[in-house]
Amino acid sequence: MSYELYELDELLEHIWTAREDGQVLLQEEILAPGGEEAAALEEGVRQGLLLLRERDLSVREAATPVPDGVPGFRVEGLMEVALSPEGERRARDIIRRHRLAELLFTEIFELDEAQVESGACNFEHLLSPKVIESVCTFLGHPRRCPHGKPIPPDECCNRFQVDIQPLVMRLCDLPLGEEGRIVFITPKHHARLDRLSALGLIPGSVIRLHQRQPSYVISIGETDMALDKEIAREIYVRKA
Amino acid sequence: MHNHHKAKEVPLKEGERVVLVGNPNVGKSAIFGLLTGSYVTVSNYPGTTVEITRGAAHLNKKRYQVIDTPGVNNLLPLSEDERVTRDILLSEDSHRIVQVIDSKNLRRGLLISLQLAEMELPFLLDLNMEDEARSRGITIDTDRLTQILGVGTVSTVATRRKGLDRLVGGLSQLRASSLRIDYGEPIESSLRQVVELLPQAYISRRALGLMLLAGDESLKGWLHQNLSAAAIEKIEAICLSLQEKFSHPLSYVITEIRLRWVDSILSQVVAAEKMERSSWGTTLGQWSTHPIWGIPFLLAILYLTYRFVGVFGAGTLVNFFEQTLFGRYVNPAAIRLVKAAIPLPFLQELLVGDYGLITMALTYAIAIVFPIVGTFFVIFGLMEDSGYLPRLAVMSNRVFKVMGLNGKAVLPMVLGLGCDTMAVLTTRILESNKERLIVILLLALGVPCSAQLGVILGMLGGVSLKATILWSFTVVAVIIAVGFLAARVLPGKGSDFILELPPLRLPQISNIVIKTAARIEWYLKEAVPLFALGTLFLFFLNWFGLLKAIEELASPVISGLLGLPTKATGAFIVGFLRRDYGAAGLYALAKQGQLDPIQVVVSLVTITLFVPCIANFFMIVKEKGLKVALAMAGFIFPFAILVGGMLNWLLRWMQVQL
Ligand SMILES: Nc1nc2c(ncn2[C@@H]2O[C@H](COP(=O)(O)OP(=O)(O)O)[C@@H](O)[C@H]2O)c(=O)[nH]1
Ligand SMILES: [Zn+2]
Ligand SMILES: [Zn+2]
């Protein structure tokens, strides 16, 4: 992927989030901040916007100042950008990839905030639509990223609303009375993994969920066990 | 690597030890009971609070010592209990091992068997609970299992003595297992390197090496005694570089490989028919933890407890003991005897006076407290043996979470309703130090023991239902509030709630009789001397006229803040010795019509929250040290008075009618 396209994606991402937040973006925030390079930056944004227009990704840039408080994307109070349908679609995809990646890193890999951000930023440019669909399915077609912002749905999510269930789900989401085979466990600390494994809870083991309230009760083989929800959330199963 | 042992049989010699190991709730104690009969001693394992039960057995006309170890799920210890069991296996003289397995949970049992095999210790597999496995459609091919493991296997049903002779027979022909697990590369090559550095030990070097690879911290001491610093360093380096090749901790990787082996063994020996699990036990078990039906279930059990302990124990039995036995026969006879035999008025007063050792201490300990505590222990034994207690933990987990605890804390808390002192001892089942501290504090602060509860409920019943509700509400609210704060103030963290729920079973009468008898014996030994001590203390205070002086001194607090008659001071003074004793003093006052309803509630709330009794205090010192015990008492004493004072003020200000 060319550097140019990379930059363009970043720009689209910013346009989308700024619009979502009803926020005014200063020119420096669009690319990297840095006082000295302000002129170069201004030049960069100008080129970026130009590029957007060239590729029919944006339809309008108002050259005149827009009054404060109007939602939209504005550069230094000078310009407003609106996206074309194609630009809209592309921005949606990027946001979707970014937020799904965030969720994947936070929930499954349990990385910390900083790692999640840099990871997600790199990922969003790399993942193919097929992979993204798998990730989305794997996560059970989530609606919100870890920061609570909406994840734009795609076809796979709409299909899900009709019949498809996530491939892998948390133990706590397994329907009552049904069996699931453990796929992996992501415990908060090692001691928990050791305790669960001593009780026979390892990937491959089949467990059944009996109740959620007032505590989670599962059975493995002929043993019944009660667990905290926190632990049930860390066990991922595939419906058997 | 796979140096298959020639299966050599090791005959059992006279005087040898037989060690029972196995997962929790597999019937070890039941087997232990069958083997030993009545010569049982319970002692703490050296340096720990973990209890080990030992007993003598006469089998085949020979004498053995049998040891019941704490249940373990893995021999890579995660708790003090598991470490003790592992240490017993490591210690030189525990030659004969019987592993008790719950046949319907063979998988969990075999995880331990593989480790015993690895240690190259001779052992026998006892596939217990064969009845339950069969009723669930599970059959085990024991011949095939014997063939794979190379050790003897017997099936038993401990509760019906089934298979006992085969078990005894099998004991004299123990073999070390010939099974060796292949952990694959790179573990095997690291293991070889570690094994070369290890000295010859009682268990196999391979097993020790695996424990070290798994990062078993509890072996540190052993390492430093048996190895040079250089060798230890080398081992640590090997472990580190091996760990780098795995994303999961090695302890987990090793357990996982073992479980894969277990699963492949299972596929060869177990046939499971798909059967609907619908015995009465499973159905009741599901009800008992159901979010809705669990509550009436709990209430029904509470009601039965109340009928048995509150009405039968505290009513019928106490009446009989106090009024008939002691009131009509023991005390009058004692008074006559003492007056006739001892002419000294001082001694007469000491033995049979108002604060006499016989007329007060003995009457109180035997006639009032004993029936209540005894009936409570019966109920507790029933809950324990039927398997209801862990279900109570499921039901109450949420409430305990507020207090930085989890459902497991329900066990010491409920036992505290029997005897707080004994309950302090059982806090060791909790995993973190913080949890133990919080539970000990709450026990000392607000959980009334059954003796006290009996007296309190009797007194409140004489006032009104409203008063009873007000008292319970205040005490529960104070417990939760203090727990909530303690969870935030005390350092450390809670622990995971992962609790096995054994099936509900019909309680075994013999088990309950044995356990209740042991608890009552403990209670009599512990409590009766303290009653005597407390009475003696009061007697001397009274004899020297100090009781009056203290009453005057304390009256601003007692009558000013709490709004109680000055005579109530005596009750609070004895409350220092035992809270139930103090409550009994208040009971006497109320019976004489000296307390109005508000005074009853205020005094009872105060005495409920009042300082832990002396025995409880000493137990806290023993478990947590003098500093902690003093700090707790120093907080609880003024706090109880404060709560009582606030309640008094609030009730009078709102002009509550009780
Ligand atoms: N049905 C059945 N119950 C058993 C058998 N052996 C023990 N039990 C019950 O299982 C429960 C746990 O037994 P216990 O000996 O305390 O297990 P431990 O924790 O391993 O010492 C008790 O209620 C016993 O009565 C058995 O062979 N069959
Ligand atoms: Zn986000
Ligand atoms: Zn989707």
C-alpha cells in the first residue's frame, strides 16, 4: 500500500471521528502535531484534501469560515469537508477495521491501552475484508468498541441478526443448558489458569452452562462448579 | 527416557503408614473411617494450620497407621492444603499410597494418578462412588486401566462398605506404575538437563525435575538444602529459557499435556452411556441454587433450623435442663451438699451463691448454652454432609462481593452462628490474607454465636416482631457496612470464586454423629472453663464491692449514651468474657421488667456488636497475632457503643413504638 493511500486513510478516519464527535479539528491535529512544521502540514492537508477530491471521495469544501458549533469537519475554521458516497463508504470501512482491531486486542489479547492503539492503527490498513469479516464473526458481531463508540456494521453483522451465531463466544454468553468446547482461556493472572486447568478446564474440554444467576454454574464431566462472571467471561467456547 | 519399570510388588509391613490422597469430596474420609474405626487423632501439619487426621488400623491382623490428607486437584500445589499433601508424599516414610478416586470423575482423578506414577511411588487406585458412576451410565474397564497404569485398582462404595475387603487385600500388593508420559520437545530435553543436576531423592528425579520446570515455589527450601548455589542457578536458567518457548506458563503447559494423556487413557477405559441426569439429588441441587427457587429453598432450611435450634433446642431442651434438671435437682442438691459440707461462707458463696461456680457457671454452660450449641452443630453437620453448604455459597456470593469476599466466606460465617471461636479457625479455607482478616473482623464484630442468638431471640420474641426485625436489620447493615469499608481500607486482594458443587446426598447419620460429637467435645473443653473463669471474675468483683464502683464509673455511658439502667453494666462486664453471657444478664434484667422495648433493642444491638469473647480473642491472637487482635478489639469496643448510642438516640427522637 502506498504511503499516499495510507495518509488518505488517516485523513478519512479523522474526518469520520470528528464528525461523530461534533468536534472542530485544528489543522495540526489532522496529521502529526508540531509547531515548526506548520507550514509543511498545512501544505500536506491541502494536498490531502485535494487528493480526496481528485478521487471523488469528497464533494464539497467550503472555502468560507463556518460558524462555530456546526457539526462537521473544519480546518482552522476555514474549510468544511463533506464526503462523497464513495468517501463515506471508505471511511466507514477504516473505522470499522480500527474498532474491531481495538476490540480484538483489548478483549482477546488483553493488551494495554497504548499497545491497543498503535496495534489497531497498524491493523486497520492491513486487514483484508475477508479477515475483517472473520474477526467480526469471531467477536460475535459487536456493536461498540472498547471506548463505547459504535462499530459501523457490515453485511456479516446484518446476516447475524437473522440467524447466524458467533463462531466462538464467551462462556457467559453460551445459551443455558447447552454444551460448548473450550477454544481458549484468557485469564487475568496465571494462578487462575493453573486452578482452572487443575479442575480439567483446558482447551478441548466440553462444558455445559447451567445458570448465570446468582453465580455461574457449569459442569465439566460429572463435576458441577460455580464461578464468578469475571472468570466465565475469560473462557471462550465453540458451541458443541 | 521410557525406562519401563519391572512391576515389582511391595508387601505391606507391620506398623507402616498408609496415606490416602485424592481430589476433594471423593470419599477419602469415608474410606478412612472404614479402615480405622475409632482411634483417630487430628493434628496440625507442622508449621501450618492444615489439619491432618491419623488413625490406627488393624487389617489382616497387622497394625498400620492411616493418614487422611487434604483434598488436592493437582500435585503442583496452589494452596497450603495442596502443599501439605504433596509434602507428605515427598517425606521419606509415607510408603503406601491409596489414591481415592470419584469414579464418575475419573478424569480429575487420573490427573493425580499420572503424577503419582511419575514419582515412581507404589500406589493403589480406589475407584470409589462406583454406585454414583453406575447410576449415571458410566462404566470403567478396570482391567484395562490396571494394564495401562500398571497398578492395582479396586472399586468401592464407601458408604455401603462395598469392596472394603478387596481394598484391604489390594493394600498388601502395591506396585509402582509403569506409565511414563512423554512431554515432547523442547520440554523433554530441558527436563533431561535438569534431572542431571538433581541428587537422588525419595521420589523420582524426573518428577522433581518437572515440578521445578513448572516453577513450583514451594520447593525452594528443599532445593537450597540439597543443591549447590551453582546448580540452582543452572536450573533456573534452564527453566527461563524453556519458558521463553511457550506463551503460557510452564505449569499450565505441563498440566495441559498431562490432561491430554488422561483423555487418551479415558477413551480406552470409560464407556459412558448418554443418560439424562434426573435423580432427585440433581433436581434438588438445581433448585437449591436457582435464582428464584433457591430463595424459598434457603428460607425453608432457615425455618427448619429455627424450629430445631430455636424452638426445640433453646425452648424445650433448655427448659428441661434449666428448670427441671438443674432447677429442681442439681442446684438444690448442690446447695444442700455444699452448705452441709463446707462451713465457710466465702466458699459457699463461691460455689453456690448468686455468682457461684455451680449455680451460675455450670448451670449456664450446661443448661442453657449446651442444648443450643448442640442442636446447632447437628444442623450444621447436616448442611455439611448433604452438600448444601457450597450451594449456600452460590446463593450468597453477591452479598459477600460487596464486602470484598466471595461466597466461600459463607462457611465460616455460618459456623460463626454456632461458635465464633471455631469459625475463626475455619477462615483458613479462604485463600487470601485480606479475606481472612475481613471475615475474622466481621465474626468478632457482629456474628452472634448460637448461644447468644438463642438468648437474644428469646428476649426479642418477648417484645415484638418489629423489634426482632429492627435488631436483625441493624446488625446485618452494620456487618455489611463495616465489611464494605474494610474491603477498601485493608491492603491486599480478594480471590477467585471457583467452587466445586458436590451432588446433594442423603446425609450419613454416622458422619453427623461423629462430627457433632467432635464439635461438642471441643466446645465443652473450650467454653466451660471460660464460663468458670468469667464467673470467678464476677464473683470477686462483687465480693470486694468493685462491681458497684464499676457500675458507677460506666454509668455515664450506660445510662447516658445508651439510655439503659445502671444495673445493665454488670451484663456488659461479663460480656467481655462471653457475649452470650452478657446477653443472658440482659435477659435476666428484662425478665424482671427493668427494660422497656427500646432499651431491649439498644442493649441487644450493643451486646451483639460488643467485643469478641475471651476465647475468640485468644483464637485471633493465635491466628493473626496480638497486634491484629488488639486493633480489632480496639475498634469494635467503642464502635459497638457508638452504634448503640446512635440507635438509642434515633429511636427516641423518632418516637418509635416497638
Ligand atoms: N454415593 C456415595 N457417596 C459416597 C461414597 N463415599 C463417600 N460418599 C459421600 O461423599 C461425601 C464426601 O465424602 P468424604 O469422605 O467427606 O470426602 P473427602 O472430602 O474426600 O474426605 C459424603 O457425603 C459421603 O457420605 C460412595 O462410595 N458412594
Ligand atoms: Zn475505540
Ligand atoms: Zn459482523
